[in-house]
Amino acid sequence: MRPLLSRSSFWLIACLILCFIVRVGVVVLRSSELSDDPDSYIQLAEGLAAGRGFSTPGTEQSTAFRPPFYPVLITPFEYFGGGWGRGLLNVFCAVGGVYCIWRASQNLNLNPFSGIIACLIFGLDPLLVRYTSLSMTESITAFLAAGLIARLTNRNAASPAANSLTGLLFGVTVLTRPTFWAFGGLIALWMITTEAKARLANSHSREMRPLLFGGLGILLIVSPWVLRNWGAFGRPVLMTTHGGYTVLLGNNDAFYDEVVNQPLGTVWDGQHGPGQAVWAHSVNQEMDRLGLRSEIERDRWMSLKAQETIRRRPTEFIKSCGIRFLRFWNLGPMAPAAEGIPSALMRTIQIYYAMLWTLMAIGIVRLLRSGSQAWIAWGPVFCLVIAFTCVHLIYWSNARMRAPVVPAIALLAAAGVANSKLLRSSKTDRSQIDSDSCKSSHSQLI
């Protein structure tokens, strides 16, 4: 008698259930955090529910300091569900992300064992597990990133509807974490490169319909935000007015003096100077003194201030880039995020990530040795890692910022343990493979 479920389907369902149980457990055990609002997303949702629009918390003044999608998404929980609703949303994002990772692993031709490993890495990632109980964007951005990778690696979805869906998904993603625009830029470069490679190999003409329908999907989602900002601020803000703050936060005299020029591992806690809170207060005072009232003015001033600091102190800037790289890929949280974590648990987390980075490195080496076909197929995965790493060399960085990269980490680490070929049949003519891969890349345009 034929079994109802294949072995791989059984293990996938087991992974989904395990992820669900773990994440629900975190929400229950840390339920006191469900109303915490470190990034003011709950307050933004409260403003929307109260009819004040997307406004600065406690006022009716329009804001673009935070991206809009997550506050809009959690606004219904102001009427019902509350913190528990937001927590369960994070749980379902985690479960959905596991499924997307499985689909991506199949698209990339990983064997079922490696696919399950990727699912476990994503579903049980300590960083993502930790943020399940908080009303922040780590869970949803990891889910959306996994969905994008699954879409972009799918060779079989080439219809206009599929291209538009990928564009819509990308639009939602950049309205949740604007850093994904850098990912989109690298994806465009990847597509152009694969197209050029195919054209050198044969005479296939470039297919423009995927570009068109993908772009229309992006435009449909992003344009209302841009038009709203144009009306509110007199300028078509594409991302947020938060970028100037985050680049200045990691590139100012106080940070360079109190962290960059101190021993490696120093945190900005006031032990080597006034500290971060005093610096932030002084920056706000200076902007007030200069009469900078609007978010646009303040964002631009902070961006220019950071650029001036970088030009004046290039050596510290280079050193700070190295520090931000290490923080992004740190083995564990740093203070104050590390406060309250038992030392034994911290060591376990550090050992886990050290092993994970090793597997990831092995996976990258294997793909490097597999030839151009692997690079084309795995292009979106590499683009995700490179984009976020590069952005956070300049902007403020810590381990939390790599949450959207966890899908790529999981897949690359799974490639490190794969016991079968990562590529499709090696007997296929290489020029045909490259051409097919190029078509696939364009069919999955974001």
C-alpha cells in the first residue's frame, strides 16, 4: 500500500510543527514582552486605528520615519488580539518561512535531507526565536526574504501573473525593510549578467515581458507610499526618513572616540565617554538650535553630518566598517541585548553560530567549485547576503540586522552538508544550461 506521505513530506511537516511549538512556547514564556514597543510600531498602529493616519506617535503630524507595512499589518490587533495577535503573527511568519525555505531548497536541487537541515536552521535560529515575542520586523522580514528567495529560484513560474506576484512581494518587502532595495539592485545586476552570458552563448533575444510585469507589481505596491510622502512632505520619499539617523549613529565623533578607538568588543555604554544617550540628546539639541523641524530636513542634516565625519576621519571610518562587519556576523548578542542571558546559554549560542558559519563557508566553497551554473542558480541567495552585509558596513549594525539574511544562511549551510550534486544534470550542454538559467532569472524578476 502506498504511504499517504513521502518521507520528505513527513519530515517537512515535523519541522513545521516543531517550529510552531518552539515559537508559541517563546510567546507564552515571554508574554510580558508582547506590549514592548522598542521601535514604536505599536504606537504607529495605534495612531492608524485612532484615525490619525501614519503619524508621529501621540500627534497628528505625518511621519515617514519608519516603513509602513508592518504597522499597517498589526493595526487590526488594536481592535482584537492585542499583543497575543502580534505574537501569533510572528509565529505564523516563522512557520511560513520554513515552508518557503523548503520550496527554495527544492528549486536549488538540494536533496531532501539538506532541505530539512535548511528548514531546521531557519525555524530554530536563536536570533529569530528570540524576537518572536517582540513587535518588531525581524520575524516578518525573514519570512518575506524566504518567500522572495523561493520565488526567484523557481524555474517554472514564467507567466505574467507569476512575474507580477514576485514584484508585489518585493514591494511589500521594501515597505517592511528598505534595505531590500540594495538586494533588488544586486538582483537586477545578476539578471543583466546572466542575460549577457546567454547572449554570448547563443542568439536568444532578451525577453522584456518579465521585466515589465515584475516592475508593474513593484509600482503597484510602492507608489501609494511615495505619493503619500510627496503630499505630506513635498518630496517623493521612496524609503524612509530614518536613513540619516542610522548612518550618523555609526559615523560620529562620539562613536569613533568611545567605541572605534577602544579595544575590540567595546560597546557604547558610557564607560569611555558620555555615552550614546547623551550623544543623541546633543544631536537633537543641535538640530533644534538650527531650526530643523521637518523629518526631511533632519534626515538630510544627519546624513550630511555623517558624510562630513567620514571625510574628516577616514581611518576611523575604515575601522568602524570592520567593527560593523564583525557585529553583523557576531556569534552572539552584545550588551545590552546580552543582558539576562545565562553564560552557559550564551556559550551554546556562540558555539552554534561558529558551527553554522563553518557549514556556510563549506557550502560557499562547494558552490564556487561547481561552476557558473551554480552561481546563476544561487544568485539570489548570494545577492541577499552581499546586499545586507555591504549596507551595514556603513549604516548602524548589530546581529539583529542580519535577521533577513537567515534564509540565505540556512540554504548555504545546507549546501555545506549536501551529499548529492547541487546542480542539475551535468550531462546537459552548458550553453543550454546557461540560456535556461538566464530565462529563469528574468522570469523571476522582482
